[in-house]
Amino acid sequence: MTSVDLADRRELLDRLEQYYDAVPRSGARVEDFGPLSLFIREGQGWPFYARPTLGWSGSVSAADVNRVRARQRELGIPESFEWVAETAPTLRAAVEQAGLAVHEHPLMVLGPDVPAPAVPEPADGVVVRTVGPDDLVLPSGAGRSSPGLRRAWHRWRCSRPGGTGRGGARPCR
């Protein structure tokens, strides 16, 4: 990996963190727990989670995780944490030390100028395509039906260098 690759990767991770922090704010209030932020759903819908506080650069301890878990239990919401391993490397150990199981899901990113990879011939009736946040195929609660998510997506894609606005209906200004 070259230094340019590392810089591009850091920029991508920073953009993802900004996006992951912005999206739940449209339907949640946030409680600050130092290195962790707890997003609490306001109104109907799937409960949110705790995640690293945007911009926090220190470590996270099991005690930090347990403080958030106690608040989640008090509110009657799931004891759930989500994070990107590359941006919060100490969180996994803290979560496991606090007694929670960690389920890993790889971060998969396809650059905007990279064509979608070829796929084997799909079965009859199966369509494979790339969708954007305003695509009508997305279920309720995704980009098209959530004004807050659309605004967050628009802010994120327009904050990119050369924010072309691809993938959305509103142009970047």
C-alpha cells in the first residue's frame, strides 16, 4: 500500500464515521458517555445503538461500555454497540471484557469510479444492480422514505471533494 493509498483510506474512514454519526441523529436524541455516544430512538422504529463519539481519539474501557449498558437497560433498549474496527481499535476488547459477544461484519467499499464487478449469470428472475439512496427498490425506512437519512446522505456526498451529487436527486451546491 502506498502513502497515497493510506491517505485515501484514512479519508474514506473519516467520511464513513461522519456519515455513521449523522444518520441516526435525524430520529434520535444523543446521550454523551465520553468516548461513547448513545443514540436513543425518538418515536417508532428500530432501536439505535451506542457507537464511538465522533472525534474521540482515546481508548475505550469496559467501564465505559458498562456505563452505557446500564443506561440501555434503564431505558429498556437492546444493549447494542456498532463501530468500525479500523477507527476504534480498542472497542472490541472493551465490549468483550464487559461481557458482550462481538459479531464481525467486514467493511466492504467499492469506489465511485469503479465499475460493478462481473457476477455469474443470475438465476431466472434475479436482477443484480447497484442502487443509490433514493432508489425506489429500497424498503421503508431507507433513503427514499426517510427525510433525515436523505439529508444526511446529501450532506455526506456533497462534502466529498468534487461532490458530484451522483446517486441522489438534489444537486450539490
